[in-house]
Amino acid sequence: MTPAASSLRDEAPPSLDLDPEDLLREISRRALEYWFRVPPERLHRALRRVDPELIAQNRAALVLYFATRGEGADDLPWITPPDAPPVPESLRDIVEVFRLLESGRPAAAARLMDRAYAHLLAGTADTHRTRDGGWTAAVALHTGTTRALAGDFGAAAADLARAGVWHVPDTLMCVPRDAHAMLALVHALVGDYRIAAWALRSLERMTPSDSWLEPEIDATARIAEASLTEPSARPAASDDFSLAAFVLDTHPAGVYRGRWPFLVWQVTRSLLRQERISDAETQIEQFRRARLPGCDGDGLPRSVLPCTAATVACLREDDAAAWRLLAEADPDCDLTITTTATTALQFGRYEQARAAAERLLDRCGELRGSRIAAIGVLAAAALRDGDRAGAEALLRPLAFESRPLARSEEPWLPSDVRELLGEMESESRRPAATPSPPAGLTRGDLEILALLDSPLSRQEIADRLFVSLNTVKSRIAGVYRKLGVASRGDAVAAARVRGVLG
């Protein structure tokens, strides 16, 4: 038997069939296991049978009580009688986070999360793989998922990447699994297909857990996988609708089950890319009639239907309808910002398009797809204003960086920008006066050299490339061997002499 299997065998599943004091003692010891391995409805019913004063004195039980209560349940006063000690502000913040999530306001919850969770991680070393019982990974997963629902995709991707690599006990493998599924989904929806595919492959190699989250993980992965499929490869017109039915029928609303906005985004975008505008309008109307949770809140739940409908209005060249619909969306959601930029560009409002694109660039972090889309809008606005030189300056990093624009990424650029980019690439293939890279260096080697010529550590390079530290070490050793050097500084110097680095 493997060590992992032995660990799972030795640690019995969390039990609810205990006396109240024993249950609270076990919850204090195994809080994360109770959250991730016991269905929320069952856990909340068990906690409802415990004396409120006992729960108020148990930090883990108090958090789990409010995390699992569902909509319409009682508020904090019920569980904190007048003569009970005051609940610490940090716990009140966590309770408020869950209340905001239940009310469909993930953006408001995300703004409170850093402060709410700070005390949980107090004293935890800031290392790559911290053995803290899974708390760091679980908090990163929760903040990443919430920020994704809030529409802050750059910050969400960073949190989810951390959640996927931190150490967790074998009994909590649902945490990295869910992190990889969500990471794939975020990257796929913004056009980072390479990283999304890597995250899905990593997810497939992980053994499913016994968590109640597994069906949600499966649904998330299905949406991400569908987002990676080219429209021409979709076998039947009903696929998008069957995926919608699968998720909406099997995953009702709840604190951690509110991923329907990603489904709406994926389905409608796929239909529009296939030029099935009428089908997209039908699907949007069906989603509206479903009265999905959070439409009146903030973040992506509030924004996804107005933004997709505004995109349809743009395709029908209905300027007034597009702006009316965008006014209904959350202005601080990345999807709203992106749709505003493309809508303003289409209708000739170039200053507004620039402002939205620059804001998206400030927010996108390491999301390559969002960065490409923003640069495309800025370049198109410059080009249509007669500033070809400005457009070329914006596009030059996309044309000549160590990882050039992939064919699957080109659709995110306006057609006139794609044409200009093609002209720039053709000109770059003409014989140049600069020396050619040394024989034997691959594009991957050039990518490693560019990162070595930065302040990033080897671990940070691995995180940036979404590969393991050992893989980065092996690739660096290969570059050293090809250049005939033995250190990072010598490699950068040799690359500069040979004209590989500027």
C-alpha cells in the first residue's frame, strides 16, 4: 500500500455521530476535513443541534456554521447571546464574507477576504510548500474562486496557482484538484489555452477525492475543456445546450456552487464564434428566465448576462442597446471592462476604448490572453486614428517576444490589427544585420534566457512557466551546456555577446 493510501486508511472520515463537546473538539482538530469531506447541509444540521454558546466559543465551529448555513438561515445574533463574550472582529469578517457570497456579492466578499483570513495564516512561513495542515492552500482556493466570480481574473489566477502547488494532507486532495480545474477555467475563458490545457492534464493525473466538491470539480473541468474546443470541431449544435443543462440541473445555487456565470460565458461565446447569433440570444433569454443567483449582486454574476447580450447587440450594430446593457453590468468586472473596450472600439469611441483597455492591462497580471486582447484594442484605436507607428510599437512585443502569438490567440485581435501584425512579421523575416542565435538554441532556450536575465528566482521562473522546479533546473542546465558556461551571469553575458539578448 502506498503512503498516501495508508494515510487515508489511518485517518477515518469526519464523524457527526458524536456528543456535542466531542464534535466540537473534532471540528477544532480537523476543521478543513469537516468542511471539504462532509456535505454542507449535513454539517449544518449537526451544528444546529449544538448549544449556541458552545459554538460561539469555538472559532472553527463558528466559521463552519456560517459557511454551511445556506440562504435564509439565521444571523449572528442567534448564535451569540447577549451575555456571551464578543465575537472577535476577525471572525465577524469571515462570517460577513460568507454572508456576502450567499447574497450574490462575490466582489464585495473578495474585498474583505484578505483582512478576514489574515489571522488564519498568521505565523505561516512564506515558502513554496508550507506544511500547515492545508490552511494556506484552502484559503488561496477560496480567495481565488471568489475573485474569479468577482471578475478579477488576474488576481484569481495568481491565488489559484498558489492553491495548486502548496502542500495539503492526502485527505484534502480536493483542494489542489479544484484549484487546477478553476485555473484551467479562468485561463481558457480569457484565451490562455496553453496554460488551461496544462492545468487540465495535471488535474487528470490527480486521484479524485471523497469530497462533496468532486461533482463541482467535474463540472468546472467540463466547462474549461469545452472552452478549449475550436468551434469547427464541435460535433453537434446541441452540445452547448446540453452542457448548460448538465451544470444547471445538477449543481444548484450555493456558496461554492455558483459557477454558472462561467457556463453562460462559455456557451454564449462559443455560439457567437460559430456565428449562431439567434441561438445565442435564445440561450441568454433562457438563462435570464432561470433567475440564477447573484444577477442583482455584483461581479461576474451581475455582469455576464448583460455583457454577452451587449456583444450580441454589437454584432447587430445596435449601439444604443449595447451601451444600455453594459450599464447594467458591474463596472469593476474584467468581463465588463473587456466588453466596454471592444464595444467602444467598434462604434468609434477610441478614447473610451483606450481607457478600458489600459485598465484591463493594469488588472490582468500574468493572464496572457487578457493582455493580448487589451493590446489589440489599443493598437486598433491607434491604427484607426492614423497612428500606424504607435500601433506597431504596441504590437512589437507580441510579434518578437520569445513566445510569439499562437494561431489560437489571433482571433482575440481585431482584423486590421492582425493584418498589421502579419506585415510586421513578414518584414522581420528579411535578412538582418544582427547575428543569428547560436546553433542549437531552441525557442524554449531563448525563453529561459530571457527569464534568467531578470530578478526572478528559479522557483519564480517555474511558477511563471507553470512547470516544476526540477524542470526549470534541467532546462537551465541545458542552456548552460549549449553556451559553454557554468553560471547564470555567464549565461546572460554570453547571450548578449551572441546577440540573443538585447
